[in-house]
Amino acid sequence: MGAISLLALVFGLVVWWVSRKFRVEGNPLAEQINQILPQTQCGQCGYPGCKPYAEAIAKGEAPINQCPPGGEEGIKKLADLLGVEPLPLNDEHGQTKDEDMVVKIIEEDCIGCTKCIQVCPVDAIIGAPKHMHTVIAENCTGCDLCIPVCPVDCIVPVPAPLPASIQRPNKSSLLNLVEAAGQW
């Protein structure tokens, strides 16, 4: 029993030493770039996600103007970080949207094919095969990757809802509140 414990200790020390000796540090510039990118993981930039795009920018393999969700503001932040001139958004990768959008599934038309679930990079669509699907609006980044794969065209873009913490009450409840305050 003691020999096995000693052998385990020796192997543990060898693994610890090897992990310290051959540790690979990440690129801190790529991490800073990744923090600026919007984390939509939409692939519109030509990379499978924001982190690979950030790594390509850090290596000088990709320009800073390929991210439509980041828009002009994101390009300016990247230019400031890298000390380069901002470039206009490359239209080949998409357009910047004037307002934040998400998608909505017209549930009555959904056939449950799961094609939208398979392409959603942030798992914002839930449902089971051959059953209706729905979108979790809080998780949707509005990348629109699900729209072209839907065989029944039941996915439509809609304006993103306001976060619950800043939603305004409707007028009737405001008027009721004013009336109640007047009774004091």
C-alpha cells in the first residue's frame, strides 16, 4: 500500500513539473481584443467565434472592421487599443443594425426540424425534434444565423425587448398610480 502511495506521489510531482515547464501562456493582446468584441459568436466576421477573430487580429491576420454586431463603436475601440486608424465596416460581412434585434419563432408555423437549434451559436433556441421551438430573447444575440436555415420561414427578426429592470409600466398603471397618489 505504501509503495502505491509513493508511486502516486512521484507521478503527481512529475505531472506538476511537466505542467509548469511546458505551460502555454495566452496572448494578452488577443484577450483584450476579445473583451472589446460583442461576444455574439455569430461568425459574420468569417471566424467561428469572437475569440478566434480576436486571435487573428492580434496576429495581424485579420483587419479590425469585420464585426457587424460591434459596429463603428467596436472598430473605434479596437483601433484605439491597437494604435491604428479606424476603418469603415466591411460590408462583405454584413451591415450594422440601427437598433438591437433578436429573433422570434412564429410557434404556430414551427415544424420542429431543429435546424435553427443546430446553427444557434449561443443556445438561445429551445425545443425538441418534431415539437415547437422558441427563442429565449435574453440569450439571443440577433446574429440571424437561424433565419436562412428555417425551411418554413417561421423565424422573424423583432426589436430586442428592454431589460426587465428598465421596462416602463404601461400608461393605465401609471394613471392608476397618479390617481392613488392624489388620494393621499
